[in-house]
Amino acid sequence: MSKLLANQISNYNDNGPVEVKDGVNIPTGKPLQVAGGAGTSGQYLTSTGSSIAWSTLPSIPAAQVQTDWNASGTIAEILNKPTLATVATSGSYTDLLNTPTIPSAQVQSDWNASGTLAEILNKPTLFSGSYNDLTDKPTIPSAQIQSDWNQSTNSALDFIKNKPALFSGSYTDLSNKPTIPANLSDLSDVSSTAPNNNEVLKWNGTNWAPATDATGGGGGGSTTFLGLTDTPANFTSQAGKYLKVNAGATALEYVDPIETGDITFGGHLHLPDGKQIRLGNDNDLKIYHDGVHNFFVTTTHTTYYETPYFVLRGPDNTTDFYATFGNNDGCKFYWNHSLKLSTQEHGIRIFGGIKDKDNQLGTAGQILSTTGGATAELDWIDAPSGGGATVTTDDSAPSSPSDGDLWWKSDEGRLKVYYADANSSQWVDASPPANTDIDLTSFTGHILPATHDQQDIGSANKKIRDLYLGSNSLHLGTVDITESSGKLVLPAVEMTGHFIPDTNAAYDLGNAEYKIRHLFLSDNTMYFQGDFLKVAQHNSGGSAQSPSYLIPLAKLKDALNASNDYEAFKTAILAITDAT
């Protein structure tokens, strides 16, 4: 004990454990040695059943891969697949085996036929057709009243059930509406050729096309654009420009094309579905709506919003995913059409490997470690050496277990841990106790409730059958009930009922060695002392008084022998002279 310092050290029996009340402190740099060894990194202490030893952690197998029906020669292969019949995959009736023979088609039955397959056998005698010949005729209700479209009480006889929803009368509520052209060019018989000023539509024998308006016989005026009074005087240096009504709304003037200046809108820019806004010299960026999706298209990739996702795609906008961003489906990132990373409800999922700071994927058994510091990076390193407890899954217990080993008892579905100390070694339940005996053979502590005087063992209708206690006291409030030499030691007992044995004249109060000191009966106390039966007054709440009667036992015996009945015995007792 000279090398173990503690505030309290106790050992309650020679073979029991040593209890260190305030713990054991091992200073920094000082090893904890077991069997002369300090253990290696990652090891933990376990019991061998008679001592303790350093143990190592178990190896964790690689994650299970997804099973593949078509796989062969890998862990994904499905073993012992059944041989399927052709119909199992074709679903064709012609691939079935043992098909039944289907008879020829039934001919049409003919009421008047006789002696052929069309004859109807066992035809009934037909009804005469007269209502009066009917049996079980129904009670015919009163005539139906006229239905009322406006009746809203569904229990009324004139209420019309399942009325159709009538058309509102609005053109917008119509289905299969025709397409109404918005421009003349939308008409099939109108030419798409752009008209010039002062031209009109003329029928050319095939369609309506722009043409010069024929002036009447008495008309005059200019035949050229520059000859008009409200137009510019010439075309000098006006190539590529557009005409615009001037600010005073009095004439036309030349203006620069839109592409050389800014455009200011006082309203919306509306484009129909499929029509694009194209940006860049080579139309590098296109923005449009196809009726379902909103597209932002470049020559190198496609980005579009698709409810409820925001999707980045490549030039092939059907399969070439870059990334998708969704609310309840997470964010997903792809490489060469293959999903590599996704966010999920409780974290992220990585498809494939993780490369470290050296662009390495790591090898089997390696673990990721941080390099530490403000510029920390991840690095694949070898896992620390060492082992641990073994894990066994079987109906039978392992043959040579060590302390701390785990065993899944598969026929019971229970997890057990091997517990070994200086006194015993056994498998104990790590799972909640089954509906069997609770084994507390390795239990060395107390069973304590969470609160004082609040919990029960059993209930009014769920009682404990037998309660086995040692020789120590059973504490009931402030009263102790103990056992001594095979006898129950009771303190003072307050009775609320009768004290009646279960067998007549079979039990005693006291014996030759252990007598009842006082017997308190009603108002008087009767007791034996020496050769006398003594009777003393004993009032409620007080102690027994001095004996008022002393009856010699010899005379009592003589009275009993001389008495044939109770009355004779009473007379004999009253005749006894008190002894002093």
C-alpha cells in the first residue's frame, strides 16, 4: 500500500475488490502497467477472468456494395439465383407450360332451336305478361313530382342528383380553342414579304401580297418618298438608318438603328414561348421560355430553372448534368455524367473516393487525418495498429472468449458481453433483459430508485410471488424485521385483526426455553411466575400493577382434575385460597 495514495481505500473482504473512494490519478508521462506492460497506442483494458490485460479494437469490414442481378465474380453477385422460366421475363401466354385446351367458341343460343348446340335446355315457363299474374307485386309509390333544377335540398324528391357543371359562357373557359392569328402574316394565304410604305395587299392569284396601290384617274401627288412634304429631303449619309415620327408628331425623320444605342422601355418586353433573347456576336447567350422551363443557354453549357430544381447542364441539355439544386432532393454534383456528391437530410453522401492533399484516394484500411494548424489539410494515413474485442454472431457461445468480447446470440436475437473479474467469468446480457430470470451474479452494487419513497416492486394486481432475502434486516419505515438462527425477529406487532392459527391445537406461544413474558388479556394481565399463576390489573396506557391474585399451580392442577365441566372448574378456581 505504500505506493498507492488515496483519500480512502477500502477492502471489505479478503477476495473482494479494492474500492478507492476518490479515484486513481496517473500523472502525465507515467504509464499504467498491466502484467509488466504499458500497452500500445489504441489499446484498452479488459478483464481476463482472473486479471486484466491490454486488448485491441476489432477491424471494421468494408461497406456493403449494392447487389446487382447481372454481376458475376464480385461481391455484388447474387448467389443461388433461381432458374427462371421464359414466361417470367416475357409475360407471354405462349411461353406458359401446360396450358389448358380451350374449346371452340360457343354458338349463339336460340330460343326456338331444337336438337342442336343452340338449343336452350330447361327453359322456364314464361310469364303470361299480365301484371295481375305477378306475385310479390311491389307497392307502387305516388307519381313522381317534377324535378326542379333550382332545388338545393338534397333530401327533397324534386332535387336533381349529379347535375353537370354547366359551361360559364366565357370564351376563356372553352377547351380546344382555335388559334386566332395575331398578325396578317399568321394567315396561310397572306405573303410573309415585308411591305413598303404606301403599298396595299393585293390578290396575286395565289395569296395576298404587298403591291403598289393603283391611284385613281383624277389623282395626283408625288410618286417618290422624297417628294412628300413630311419626309426628309434626301438619303445622303442615311444608309442603315430607320424612320421615326419626330417629337412634334409632324413628320418623319432618320434615326440610328437600335443596336447602336440604348433602349428604354416604358412597359414589358413580352416574347411568346420558344422565342429567344440572343446576346453576343455569335448568339453566345440565349434566354427563352419553352412553356415549362426557363433556359439560359451558352455555347459551352446550359443553365435552366426547372421546378423544383435549379439545374446546370452541358451542351447536351438532356443528359449532360453539371449540378442540380433542389429543396427536398438536396444538391447534387456530377463529373462526366456521373453523380459524385449529394446533400441529404442528415448529411452528405459521396459517390466514389475522397482525394487528400496529395491528390491520393488512399488505400484499403487507411484513414483520413488532418494535418492541423491554420492551413490544415486532409491526408490519408495508415490506421493505428492494434486490435480489440472480438465480435461473434452464432447460436452458440464462442469457445475461448476474452473479457469484453461481444456475442450476438442469433437464435434469441440478444447481444451479450463476456465479463470476467477475479471471482467469475460469464456472458451477461447487453440487451434489455428477456422474459427470463435476471442474472445478477456479477452485480456488486446496490439497486437504488431514482427518488425516495416513490417506486414499487409489483402492484396491487401484479405481485411478486416470492421474495428471497438474506439474514439482514427488512426495513419497513422505522421498523426492522430481521432473521436469527432460522427465526423471524419481529419488533412490537400492532394487530388490527385476530391472531388465529391455520390448524387447531398445533402451535404454541413460546416454548420451554423461550417463554412469553407477559400475556395481556382484556382488562387483566395473567401470567406465570415460579409456581404461581398471577393475575394483575393493567389499565390502558399504563403498566401492569402488582398482582392481585396468586394461584398456586398445584391447586390449579387439582381444580382441573376435579372439574368435569366449566362451571365446576370456575367453582373450584374461586375456592382456591390466594397464596402469599
